[in-house]
Amino acid sequence: MSGPTDPTSDYLARRQLKTGTAGWVLLAGLGVSYVISGDYSGWNFGLAEGGFGGLLIAGVVIAAMYLAMVLGMAELSSALPAAGGGYTFARRALGPWGGFATGTAILVEYAIAPAAIATFIGAYVESLGLFGITDGWWVYLAAYAIFVGIHLAGVGEALKVMFVVTAIALVGLIVFVIGAIPLFDAGNLVDIAPTDAAGASEFLPFGVLGIWSAVPFAIWFFLAVEGVPLAAEEARDPSRNVPRGILVSMLVLIVTGACVLVLATGALGANALSESGNPLVEALGTGPLAVVVNYIGLAGLVASFFSIIYAYSRQTFALSRAGYLPRVLSVTNGRKAPTLALIVPGIIGFLLSLTGQGDVLLNMAVFGAALSYVLMMVSHIVLRRREPGMERPYRTPGGVATTGFALVVAMIAVIATFLVDLVAALCTLGAFALFMAYFAFYSRHHLVAGAPDEEFAALSDAEAELR
């Protein structure tokens, strides 16, 4: 491991984020913002994999996994508050290889998820007939250019914009619930004809295996909420506010996810909803409430798109600052925003969005996410066993039993991505392998000893030698 060539350089000074920006309310808003697009679009493709019953069961299991996982992450973020989030935790627990593998999996998730959301934004814009747009790529380009630009203006401004847009999106979900209740028909939940699959029924039209295939789409209800700890270096009193923010956001998302799954499917029918690009709007039909939800749904998609840009920039920043990725990516501008960490993954995401395959991109993002969950839960268990004396302002209820449950479900989720789309999962695995090859042959020999995440690990090593 080596530091910058010039020991007296201002290496870290040129890589500083703006501290003390966010309290727990803004952090909770950030957590909801990451995910809320998943309520408006994407999850419904799971109906084509498992039917309502399969997606419902998968949703309950995945909600339990996420709740267990964020309880573990709340502990880790209180003990190790740094911009690397899951990478920071894994670096301390699993060493440089485990840290980079976790950070890479998270980065794959956060770089691809906005591309998927961009395609959904395009579908909503086209359905509204805004600006006469019929070709989505203009929408994708505008979305990346505008929202990367806002982030370049600084984190305080970005978080406040995200909070307002997220609040609007939550209002949209309330409007949807009000409009969908009178349209609800329990028969619509099970209108997909049963197949000849093992265990098939009206409730599980694609059999027991359909539950497993629906898992990646159930994850879309919660995907990226684990990104709240990425704001640790920019939060006020992070050991207290980050755990509170991530837990509050998770509870909000459980309620919203349950409402849209049951009411949207019951209003339109599982069969019709399974192919919809804007499911909440189609569930409400053609009335004035549908128009309102269509406009506000666009705000929900923008909220997640906007906030995940924040997440990928902070993950890229942390990996670059420590030398795992090219160091130039972590240089910050005068507003303390990491310029190239915002722009470079944005360009990659835009190019991916040009495929227009939102469901495929969704599965690719879920693969990266699920792999990172496995590694983060292993990190929690390892640190509990290896460093029981570590200062933990917040402790996970149930300890390793809680995170052990999340670990098992996350492993099942990784396998499920191969069931849904083998090519997408293999492509994502290939990209992950290329990152690991870069680390093996180059960056592991050029790490920055003075970076916060490396210092956390060095402190751990020093304490271990004294024991």
C-alpha cells in the first residue's frame, strides 16, 4: 500500500466532502428517495414471473430481508461513518479484496439502476405526450444532464431538492391509494391462468418456482435504501442520525410497497399489469386522478434517479480516494462535489439506457445489489465475532442471527437473477470480474494509506497486534 507520491501534497484536501449537511429527516428522505421509483414502475414485471401470489410471498420475504439488513447496516454505519458505506464496512471486516468486491458490487448496482429508471421516465413522458416526445433517448439524455448538473452544485442543494421531489412523490402515492380503493376487486389479483408448473394454482399460477423468479422484482420495492450510509461524511452526528434515517425510510417503504402491490393489482388485474410501463396510471384508468398520478409518478421516478446519482458518485468517490479506482475520479470542485465521480458513471448509465430494456437493466442492478448484500452481511457477522469490543453507538437487535437471516435470503436473491435473465446476470458478472481483474493487476498496489477507509482498517490491524 502506498500513499501519494508527494507526502506533503494536498491529496486529501482536494478530496473533501461538505460535512454537517444532513440531519436524520433529510437522511430518511434520501432513503425513501432512492427507492420510491420502485413503487411507480418495475415491480409489476414480477407478476409475469410469479403471479400475484408469487410476488406477494417474495415481497414479504424480501421486506424481512431488507429490514434485517438495514438493522445490521445501522450498526455498521454508527461504528464506521464514512462515505464508502458498505465498502467501508467490508474493508474493515474482509480486507482490501473483500472491500473492493463489495464496493464494486454496489457501484454496479448504482450505475445501472439509474439507466433502468431513465427508461421508465421515458415511458411516463411519452404517455403524457410531453413536448411531443416519442423517442426516449432525448429524455434519458436530458435527465442525466440536468440532474448530474444539480449535483455538481453541491450536496446541500441536491439533498433539499431530493427531499421536496420525494415529498411530492409520496403525495402521489396517497392520491393513487384514494383512487384505487373503489376500483379494487379481489378477483383481479388472481386473473392469470395457472400453468402446469409444480404447485401451480390460481394464487401461484407459475408454481412454487415462480416465487423465486419474482424475487428480483420484489427487491425493486426496496433497492438502494442501503445507500443511506453513503451520506455519513456529510451528515450531522452520523453515528446517531444515519441509523435513524435508514430505519425510518425502511418502515415508510414497507407501507408504500404493500399498498401499491395489492391495490394496483386489484384495480387492473395481474395479467394486464404484468406488462405495463406505468402500472399505477393504468390501474386508475383514464380519469383525472390517473392524470395526476401520471405527472406525480414522473416526480417519483425523478426522485430515485436523482438520488441514486448521488449514491453512485459517493461510492465512486470513496473507492477512488482510497486508490481502488483511478484517483482523478475523487477530486472535488469548489462546492465540494466529486466532479468526475458524477460525470463518468453518468455517461456509462446513459449509454446503457439507450438499450431501452428497463426490465433487463433492472435485473442487472439487482444482481449487483444482492451480491453486495451478501458481502455486507458477512462483514457484520465477522466484525461481531472478531471485534466484539468495537464502539457501536447502535447495536443490531438479534445480532448475528438477524444479519444471518438477511445473508441467506440475499444468497437466494443472487441465484434468482440467473433464473429471470441468464444473459443479463452473466453480463453483470462479467463486468464485476473486469473490475476485480483491474484490482488484482494494478490498483491493489497503489492504495492510499491516508484515506479514511484505509485508516479504519489500519486501526483495526494495530489493535489486533496489541491483543
